Amino acid sequence: MRLTLFLVLLIGVSQPNIFIQQAGAIRFLHDYLPNFSSLMPITINNHHHHQNIENDNTIENGHRKQSSISTSESEQSNPIANDLDGSGGTEKIESFSSTMIIRLLKRALRYFNLKQIVKNVSQGKLTSATCLACKITMTAIKYLIDYGRGFEDVAYVIKYLCKTLNIQSDRICDGYVDNFMEELVFVLARVNISSNEMCGFLFGETCNLVVNPSYNWDLPIPNRPFFYKPSFRWPFRPKQFFKILQISDIHIDLDYRENANAVCGEPLCCRASSPQSNEPIDPKNRAGYWGDYRDCDVPLRLVEETFKSIRHNHPDLEYVLWTGDIPPHDIWNQTRETQLHYIEIAGKLFDKYFGHLPIFPTVGNHESVPMNSFPIRTHSQSGVEEKYSKQWLYDKLAQIWLRWLPSETRSSIESGAYFATRVRKGLKIISLNTNFCNTQNWWILLNATDPGNQLEWLIQQLMESERLSEMVQIIGHVPPGSNDCVQVWSRNYNQIINRFASIIKGQFFGHTHNDEFEIFYREVKPVVESQHENTFLPTNIAYIGPSVTTFGNVNPGYRVYLVDQETFEIIDHQTYYLNLTEANLNGPGVPLHYRLSYSALDAYEMKTLSPMEWHRLVMRMRTPMIRGDHLAFRLQESNRLFRNFHRYFYNLSDDIGDENKCDNENCKYEMLCKLLTAHSYNQTHCEHFLL
């Protein structure tokens, strides 16, 4: 790991004057650091035209805006590196102190808006700065590991940088590093790919191309049997339907306190343990009784009253889909004991209010500790120590889930927190552990090819259902099109969905805390010979339900789906919300009042909820490219539909924050692009339909 040239070049790109000042030091670094020239293939396109890296140019869903920095597969495009590579070296220094690493990293990283980068990663946004920060950090850690530094040395370096660069407070930095760094060091010490490819694998090809075949794979998918005849009949408001409930991302916080500081400067506020200043808390910054729109999770009382309201207002539910995330966002402060306690509390709540119904759960990324840490079971064959195993979590989930699931699901739950079962004749539910695609689950770097063999298992389940002519609903936590899902896993998942689209009648995810959806497409050849380009046909829909937590400027919410009795197609969905402002003003004496936010059919003026109708909705929301008499009408309709979608996205929140207002064409493009992207980090459908 040849760290230092990369840092000097990075500083030069972000600050050209510093680049000139550092030029004389580059040859010195070349002479005294081993093999530095293959460190990082950076191309400097223009030294005079640059953008400060703190501006954090966004690349959401794989769409890169113009940047002064790009990567290539060869050093040949970097004349400085080539020149230095040709010079001879004196005696090499094989290692150097943690102090020098700290000095170099501080020099480079101070040009980043690190708090914004951390926030972007937590929100699934990839930026040029995020990608570069990943490469710097991974290179530094790998350098320390390669030269014999252990967990303690790496932890010291990261803690020091976290504190001195003011990324977080001292206690948050200590907690983060103590919780996460030991496992990360263990994984990185055993990974045999470069930091570039590592970041490319985790954050997609826009960060770096991945050429290692272990990290760029395709599963074989059997062709459809010749005797299979799929049905394309879509019900139009049938009279016979049943209702199912989706609840997601409850994020209970037992430390939530009314009147605590909601603007505490930490990743999670509104807590008894939140930092308090010597000055009285500004009344507008005090946490409400039921919750707060800012960086706060929700008290137990809100979750319980929500469940009570659902039980009272929806007595005709058929079953419940529970799409993950139970504990709060205090990830620096979590232990196995705290996680198990939250899981037990949630299990009892679901049992109390919905125990009379079948409940089908899936595991979120917050259930583990450290968060996102889900080692693949086959790692036991690669020397993974028992202390890193998540068997304690899987056993607890099995204990609770088996209250509602048949005993034959025990084996797969205990081995990886996924299962398949039949909810009624002709309908199967498949629950996936989407942490095996989670970009922040470091363990998949050790077993990148179909982690846990879960997608192969999914193919077998779908083949069985196809043979039996039964329909399938799939549930998971991390949506496949999210930037939190590894690109190669998402690509394979898309191929599976497209192959079995005719029997997959619904996909349901959470994680984002927002009300949205993702459209799956398959590429088709043009029908007309004069058309030279292929086009794309919508094949399936992933529904992403709102959260119960308010974290992320949203109102608490849940969703009810109407399902056709015969075909099991989703014929409508109804989303409900709690006006948090009103609830807090009413206080504890008034029961929570959940209202209907909207019906998809009515609000979006759709004929059905078929994939094609969802596609047409996005086309109606995009800014029209036509000219003439109809332009004004089309523009008015487009703006009206998009404004409604944006309001529903935050579940009619009274305070979405200035940074979340979407009042320009670039923001509109990014939001609509997400709806067309079920394959993470892939802009193909956006460019085809929106540009």
C-alpha cells in the first residue's frame, strides 16, 4: 500500500498552490517509500480548473457530475507518476510510525467536508469526495496492517483523526472505533484486492472499476420451461381482495426524553444522555412528547400507540410484513445485550398487537452489533474467530420469529436470517437477508461471490414455485436499487427478478425511511427495424414503505396493501401518517390520530399498479420535452404530480429541512432517477428515459 504519493496528489488536486509547494517533496517520498508509483491511478485533468473537495459533488445512483478528478486503470495517464517511476531509489523505508500516517492523513483529509461525507454514507449517497475518502482511509489502514500494525495502532490513528478533524465528539469517536474497527482490521488483513477495487466493489463502478472475477460475478439462471404459460391478466379494481400491513424501521429509543436537546450536535439526539450546554435549551430545540423531526428516533410509547391504532383501525388485515430495523441510531454505544433487549421488546409488541395474525419479518442492518456486521457463515472455513460470529443474533431472531413461522424455517433462520414459507394456497413469501448486499457489511469482502449462497437459494425457491404454479412475494430490508446495495449483487438480483417476474407479485423493502418505489426493467430489441437502439420493458416493482421512526425529517407511517384474491397482484396501496406537530401539541392526553395520506390509484390517477403504469407515472412526472400548445398543460401536470410525490416521500412532514427541498431540475432528475433504478449504481434507465 503506497500511501503517500496519493495523499500528495490528492492535496494538489484539491488545492493547486499546495500541489506546487509539494512537488519537491514527491521525489523524496518516491526515494524513501517502497513501490509508491502503483498506489493510485489518478488523472489530473486540469490543474487550473478545479472544485474544492468540500463541495462534495454528488453521484447518486451512479450518476457522476463533472469532477476535476477521475480514475483510470493505468498510471500512464499520470505524467508525474510516470516521471517518478522512472527514477531510481535509495534505501527504502519498509515502515514508518503511526505519527507520520496521522500527519499525512490530517494534511489530506482536512480538505474534505468529513461530516458531510459521513452523513452522505449514512444516507446512501455516493459522492466523488466519499469515493476518495474511502480510498485514502482504506489505503492508510491497509498500509498499517501490511507493516505489522495491529488493531490498537489502527484504532489510535482513526480515533485521533476523528477527534482532531472534528468529525464527531470524543465520546462518539471512541465508541465508533471501539465498536467497528476490530472487525474491519480483521477483514482488511485478509482481503487480497487493492484499496481502489475495494471501494469500487462497495460503492460501485463510478468509484472504481472492479476487475477481480471474485468481485464481478454472474449466477447461472435456468431458462423458463417450455410448458410454462405466464398469465398477464391484470385485475382492474376487483371486488375480492385481502389486506396486508407493512411496518418498517421502528427504531425504538428507550433513552428518548421529552424536552431533551433535539439539536445536540451528535448523530442521535433527543436523549437523556445527549450533551447539555450550560445555557437553557432553546424552546424550539426541545424534543416533543411523541418525537421530533430532527436527528431523533422515537420513544417506546409512540411505537406502542401506533400499533394500538393500527389494530383498532384495521381489523380486517390478513397478515403483517415487518421489514426490519429495531434499535436506535446510537451505533457508537451498542452491545449485544442492548440489541437483544430491543429485539425482545419489539417481538413482544408485535405479539401483543398482531399475534393473532401471521407475521413475516426480515432482519435490518441495525439489528447486529456492530451495525451492518453480518459475517457469512462459510467464513468459519476461512478462520473467522468465534467472537465475530452473529449466531447470537440469528438464534434470538429464530426464537422470536418462530412464534409466527412454521418450524421448518428454523434451519435457514439460524444459519442466515432468511426463510421461505407459504402464507396461503398458491402464495409463498420469501424473506431475504439483504445485509449480504449491504455495502457497509465489510464481511462480504471475504466472500463476495453470492454471499451465503442466498441468491442461489432464491433461484431454487422461485423455480419450485414456478413448477407448482404458485405466486411469490419477496420481503427484505435494503432495497436492491439503493446505493447501500453492492452493485454486482444488485445486478444478479435484477436478473433473477426479470427471469421470474411473472410469478413475483410484490417486493417489499424498508431502510430508507421514505415512501418510494423502484421499477425493474429488462432490455428488449426494437420491434421496428428502423430503430437501432434497444429499449427497456418494465417487469416488476419494489415497494419501499415509510418508517415508524421520525429520523430523517419524516412523519411516522405505515402502509396497507390491497391484494387480489385470485391473482395475488397488488391492486392498490394506502399509506397512513401521523402529524407529529399536531400530536406533540396535543400532548399525552390525546390518542394518536393516524390519517390516510393517500391511495396510490387515486393520488397518482393510475388505472392499475402494474409495472407499466408505474413507469408511465414517472414519465408523467418528468419535465416534458415537447413544444407547442400542450406544453403548458403538460408542465403543470408534471409539477403537480411531482410535488405530491415529494410530499408523500417525507410522509407529509411539516419540517423536511432546507437541504431536502427539491425546487430545481437537477434534484427532480435525481429523485425520478431513483425510481427507475432497481440496479444500484446504474444510470442506464435514467439516461434512456429522462434525458
